[in-house]
Amino acid sequence: MSSAPSNASSPNAFLFGPIIVLLAATGFSAKAILIKLAYVYQVSAVTLLALRMLFSLPFFLGMAWWSNRSGEGNALTYREWGLVCTMGLAGYYLASLLDFLGLQYISAGLERLILFLYPTFVVLMSVVIFHRSITRRDLFALLLSYAGIGLVFWHDLKIGGDTQNVALGSLLVLASGIAYAIYLVGSGTLVHKLGTLRYTAYASIVSCFAVIVQFGATHDIKDLTQPLPVYGYSIAMAIFSTVLPVWLMSEGIRRIGASRASMIGTIGPVLTIGMGYFFLNEPITLVQAVGASLVVAGVVVISVRK
């Protein structure tokens, strides 16, 4: 799927792309809120992730079928299938597992801001792996982003009271962001060959099976018996924070291009902080607002290309 925008034939068509990207960003932002709400019922991270993937799997299978319905898709070599599996394990399985584990210890707002650093991780990986030169613009963006995270991290340490847990949760989510950045860096040729929707479906199916296998190896099947609200949050996570945002973002990129879509997506951390305030009673302070602004500004600077 090309990242170039398609032509809009009317003002309504022109507005539709930004609207669906905004809806996708809202869905992605709500994931941390749903996870935190489910944790109230003492469900384990692996069990909750397994429920999310079990409810998501039929949709991803349908997405894969839909993207292949014409029968004209490019066939993959064994090496490419291996890369799809590797990227699925890194980008959706490992990143999701680390994220769910980290949210046991930190606020939803801090989690979203740390994850939102992934474009800076991509830049740093490109410097190391592809020997890409780092510009002053990149350094300025990195400085803004990491200064902002430092402020929010200090804020959560100050109000959280449990330094060890906040540090552990932050490290787990940081590792999740790095895993997702690895997925992005390693996905370039596969996305070009398969298209965004088909590739995302394949990688997600791999991650679903990996989570199910892990749950089967480490938990009893009876652990899937949970209070009704946990099932509700898991279904909402699967539909509104996993499958639907993936499709909406892909369609939004097709309509308005990757650059504009990424700019609209920068509202994500702000949405999460706001939802954390309303649904989880997470406080919003001036320090947190300044830190979040710095992170968003840094990501915008590093994402925009001249």
C-alpha cells in the first residue's frame, strides 16, 4: 500500500481521511486505559493479552483473507515468510507483552509517552544499522523528546511513591517501544511487497498464535475464566484498540499520506492523558503537561521531512 495520498474528489472526501486517522489514534490511545481498567480485577498480564489476541484473531484472519481475495497477491519466499514471523514476534508479540507487563506498574499517560518515542528509536537504529548520518535537527528532536520523558518520569516517581515499580514499568514499556521500532525498521521491503494491510494481518496472526502458545505453556485453561467486565474490556481492546484502528490507519494513510497521518497521530499521548484523568483518576499537572508537550514536539520534529 502506497504512503502517497489518493486524490480527494470533494471536500467531504478530503475531510474523511483526517477524521478516520483521528479515530484510529483515539482507539490506539484507549488501549492503555482498557488494560488498566481490566487490572482492577486482578487478571494477569499474560491472561489479559491472551484474551485480547483470542478475540482479535478472527478479525485478523478475515483481514488476511480480504487482502488476498483477488488472488493476485505477491507470493512470499521461505525467507520472506521467516521475516514476517520474526517481525510479528518482535513488533506485536514481544512489544505487546512488554507493554502489558509495564502497565502493571506505571500510569497510562507515562506508558503512552514512552511508547510514543518509537520514531526516535527508529532514527537511532538507522544510524547504527544503516550508517545514516544524524543531523542537528535529529539531535534537537531527541533532546526535546527525552527531556520531556525525563520530566514525566520524575513526575510519576514523585507522586507514585514506589520508585522501584515506576522504574521497572518504565523500562518494560521502553523495551516495548524498542521492539516496535525493530519491527518498523525490519518491515520496509515486506510492506512494499505485501501492502500495509496484508502485512499487518500476517504479522498480527503470528503474534496471536505466539501469545496463545505462551498462555498454554504457562497458564491453566481455567485462567481464561474471568469476571464479565474483563471480557468486555478484552473485546473492546480487540475491536476498538487493535483491529479497527489498524484498518482505519491504513485507510487514512491511503487517503492523505503517511506524513499527514503521522502528524494527526501525535494527538495520541494527549488523548491517553485525558482519558487517564477521566477514567482512571490519574492527575494532570503542569510538569506532566510540559513534559508531554516536549515529547510530542520532539516526535513532530523528527518525523517531518523537508
